[in-house]
Amino acid sequence: MIELNLVAELQPRIKNSCLSFFKKNFNTNSLISAIFLSIPIYLYHINENIFIQFLCAVFTILGFFILIKKNTPLFSFGSFIGLFWFWWISLSFKYYNLTWLIPIVTILIAMGYGLIFKFAEIAINFISQKLNNYYEFNWEKTLLIIFIVFGLDFIKPFTFDWLKFDILFLTFNHYLNKFVFFIFLFSFLIKRTYFFLIPLILITTTLKPLPLPNIKIKLISTYIPQEKKWDKNYISTQIQNNLSYIQQAIKEKYEVVVLPESAFPLFLNLHPKLLQKLKELSQKITIITGALHYKNKNFYNSTYIFKKGKIKILDKHLLVPFGEYIPFPIFQKEINKIFFNGASDYKTSKDFGEFKIKNYKFLNAICYEATIEKLYQKKPKYIIAISNMAWFYPSIAPTLQKLLIKFYSAKYKKIIFHSLNFYKSYIVKGGI
């Protein structure tokens, strides 16, 4: 009886606590601002024409306006952003026969970003109260702007730092450096003046293309579903298709042909006849392709470069957390055994790979690496990236990746040649 009475007493308290938490951390402003700050990515995924760019600009401005000007609980805002931007991460689990994990992982991602913004909100409230003791000002909103513009750059869960609101401006062909981004958001706090500042900022931040190197490079786009990618019965077809792409590029007088990540779905260095065939073709054209690499009983995700009958293998430097390695050293074997049929983690190279074509030096990037800022801080001006986005089809993942590449391209003045599976290949010239 005592236990039943205790439960009866606790139930209304728990109910009231939940209602109190919900009222404090959720409102329509957080949902609407998150939707408006997500729509540009989906629109850009559909098309990149001028009308779409205009709509992206409108939604981006409205989204930031609501976030900054209105009462927007950050926990729910962060949760919705995590959901709308990154729901696709869990899609890859279906290829490991773990479809049941998809909704769980999606919720965890949303809650994770919600907590990041909640902790930021707590810190903002604490600091603003202290600052108001010295000088009355709208510190709460100012600190929120600082967090959005600068703070998020330091939040990289398992090296994953794809949450950059800066990329939204690229959907309408603009790049804002950190100072201009701050002024843009701060203008919403200045009465009656931000309407004049916004067009001025946008006019002065329009992107301009960089000159391409004097090399004829052909980027191959393939559309091989992930469920067929590693099918033993389909590997020979993929090999023949790849050889056809190379021979066609030779006929079209290209100097370089680039195939996507894992275009050859095998340990290429263990197939001497195929290597010999690619060496022979490389006498007529430089071949850059993705494949696996087996060395010293270790597995690598690699880029193979065939040039004038010689081979250069560049292993991946940064792996995808949970996709190519388990970021928990203590439980790696156990997690791989339970969830991934005992598969071993990939190994990595010590640094990003570099290679030369003619007198031009290129950086090598394999999929996830192309979205890492550390890559763009390297000296070479040109990057050749290869990706397989079939893991996340259908989703906005390749569009987010493209916007991040455009962002770093504009920031560091780099030119990126990107060959993809399950997305159209493209060149980015300084953010364009």
C-alpha cells in the first residue's frame, strides 16, 4: 500500500515536471526558425536556378530573424535542426541489416544537438546576467549570435562538424566571412537599420570564380545502388563499365579521368591483371580512381593514381565515425562484433595525400575528408575528391557535402574537382 501511495504521489509531480520542461523548451518559434533555416538546403538539393536562389535568400533571412528577434528556446531549435539537417545519417545502417536502429539513431542525433544548444543557452543566460551587472545591454541575443557565428566551429562530435549555418548563404551564391556574418545577424538587433544593411552585405559578398588549371579533367558520375556496390555478381560489370569510361575519356582527348570512391569495389592491389590493364591505359591518360587497399593485414580506403604506367596509392587520412571506424577505443572489437559482423576498422595514413599532374600539385580527398577544414589549410590550391553517396540515398547528404565544399573553397580559395557515385559530379571554383 505504501508503494502504491508513493507512485500515486509521484505521478502528478512527474507529469507537472514534464509539462514545465515542454513549455519552457518548446514553442512554435523554434520549429518555424528551424524549418526556415533548413528549407534552403532542400531547395538547393532540388535545383540551383535563380528563382530557387531567391527563395533560399528569403528563407535564410526569415529564419535568422525569428531565431534572433523572437523568443526561441534553443533546446527545441537545436533538436529540430539536428533532425532536419542530419536525419539521413542513420540510413547507412540498413546496409548492415540494422534497419531497426534507424529511428533510434535519428532521435539520438536530434536530442544530441538539442542538448548542445541547451548547454549553450544555459551558458548564455549565466554570462549575460553577469555582464548586465556592469552594463545594461541585450547581452543574451548578442551572445547567441557569437555562439552561432563562432562557437559552433568548436563543436565537433567525433570530428563531425557539418553544422555550419554559414553554408546557407551559399545557396544564393554568397559567402560571408565571420565578421560579416556577425554584422549580418547583429543587424537584426538594430532598430530600423537592418533593412539597409542586408542588401549592402549581400552585394559585397557575391562569389567570383577562380581560374581552372590548364588540364583537361573528366569527372565520371556513376549511379550504382549501395546494395549492388559490393555484390560479387555485379563487380565484373562495374569493372567493365569503369574501363569503358576510361577509354571514352581517351577518345575525347582528356588528360585526366577521375572515377568515384570505391569505383573498383575490391582490393585493387591484389588483382595484378587488372592493375596491368590500368597501367597500360595510363600511358594515354592519367587515371584516378577509388578502391580498397590491403597492406600488412590492414584495410584501407584509398585513391589509386595511374600515370605513365606507374601506380601511386594514397590512403584515406580521416575516417567516417561509426561508418569506417568506432570512435571508442575500449569497445571497438565488441561493437564491431555485435553490430558489424566482426568487421575490422579501416586504417589511416599519417596525413592527407598529395600528388602532381603536369606542374600542378593536388590534394587527395576521399568523401568525408572533402568536408574537413584541416584539408583546405594545406598549401596546394587544387583538390581532387572522390565520394560514394549511395550510402545515404535518398537524402540531402550530397547537397550538404557540396555546400561545405563550396564554403571551404570560398574561404581558402581552392578549386575542387569532385567525382561521385549517386550524385552528379562537379567542379567548385572558389565557392561557385
